[in-house]
Amino acid sequence: MKVAVAPARAVGRFFSKNWQEIAATVAIPSIIWVANDMDVGKVALERLRNWLGIG
């Protein structure tokens, strides 16, 4: 028995079934790395402090 599956369909199915793992291992760390590189964390922390009335 021989089964043929289109490569694009196989890749799409893989990503749809495993998007959480892909996000956790690739996307989220990349976003954090870029945010740290651009000092977004400092700005966000300052805004949070101002919003809470702490700083």
C-alpha cells in the first residue's frame, strides 16, 4: 500500500497539531530576546509602575 500526501498539507497538519510546542520553543523566546535587546522591558516596567502609582 502506498499513500501520497502533499508536502504542504503535511507541514500544515504538523503546525496545526503542534503550534503550542512551536510557540514555546521558538516564538516566545525570540520575542523575549528581541524585547530585551531593545530595552522594551524597562519601558514596560516604567509604564506599569506609573500605572500602579508606584514610581
